[in-house]
Amino acid sequence: MDAGSRASARYQDCSRRCAPCSRARAMTSLPVALAAALAATAPRAAPRSAAPPTVEPAPDVSVEAAEVEALRALALLSAGEPSIGEVQAAAALAAEEDNPGAAGFARRARVAALLPRLTAEYQRDERSYRVVGLQGSGEVDYLRVAPGHAVSLRATWDLGGLVAATGEVAAAAERTARARARAEAVKRATAVYYERRRLRLALLLAPPSTALALGQAELEIDRLGAELDALTAGRFGGGRR
């Protein structure tokens, strides 16, 4: 057998031996190719998007302008006007002047119990007697006068007044009534003060369109000013505008 025949025989023999291996490799690669194809055709999950940045709303220019205008109007109304604290103090003082009461009654009553009550007494006795009779020298008839004088001074203490003075209950009731009147005066003055400011603010920022409504608003403001002046005993300034 020549060289060409031997080479052809070896090739055929090798082909017969490698045929099972080729088939095994083909069977092994088939599932891998199928899995790769399925993975390629499967829908991919969408990438997670980042959170959108927070955008702060732009400030409302109209609201800020309204606030500035309101603050400017309130400052204009407060110019030359007493504060609410001054009005309340004036109303409380006016209520105290209307109901003066007996300040410090209980303390003075207890101090008074330490002082004695003095009683002085003076007595004058006009005593006289008449003697009528006979004596050795003769008949006796005379009038004898024996006047008497007596002076006494007595001191007494009422120590029970140190514990409970007479009239203390009435004084406490009077203090309660004065405090109630003072609180009512302050409450009324506060309500009138802010009602007057509200009307003045409305007249400044949104005045009425008719002359009648404008005049009525002016009269109401004047009335509230006069009432506030009366509540503070003239300390508000005569209800000035």
C-alpha cells in the first residue's frame, strides 16, 4: 500500500472514531444556544429612573404685595394712637375711680383691734344731812353738807378683731365687685378699640363707593371713639380720628 492509500485509510478511521464526539458536542451546544436565544428575545426590565428633583413653588407676588400693603396700613393707623395696653390700663383706672371702695380695710381693722377702747367717767355726789336734837347745852338744829367726787378711767380690748374684723366679709364682697367692674371695663374697651381699628382699616383700604356709605362709616368711627373716650375717662383723646 502506497502512502496515499495509507493516509486515506487513517482519515477514514479517524472520522469513524470522532463522529460520536462531534454528535455529543452538537447535543451539548444546542441547549446553550436555545437559552441564549430565549434570553435575547425576553423583555428587558426598564432601568430605574432617578427621583425627579423637587421644585419649590415660586412665591406668589400678589400675596406678598397684599401683606406689605396691610402692614403699611396698620402702621399708618397706629401713628398717633395709644396702644391697646395703654387703653386697657386707662379703662381699669377709670373703673377704679368710679368705685373707690375702702382700700386696705381688713388690714386697718386688725390694727385697730390692738388699740384699747378708753372710757372715762366722772361722778359728783352732793350729800347732805340735817341734825336736829338736844344736847347738853341746848337744842341743836343744823344742816351738814358732804359733797363727793369720783373719777374713773377704763381701757378695754377687743382681741377677736385680730382674727376676723367686723365688716371684713362685706369688704371682701366689695373688692370682688370692684374687680368684676374693672374686668368688664377692660373687656369693653378692648372690643371697642379693635372694632374702631377694623372700621378705619376698611375705610382706608376699601372705601365705600357712595357718599352715604362713606358718611355712615365716618359716623360709626366717631361714635366708637367717643365711647372709648368715655370708658377711659377722657384719656383716649376725645375720640380722635
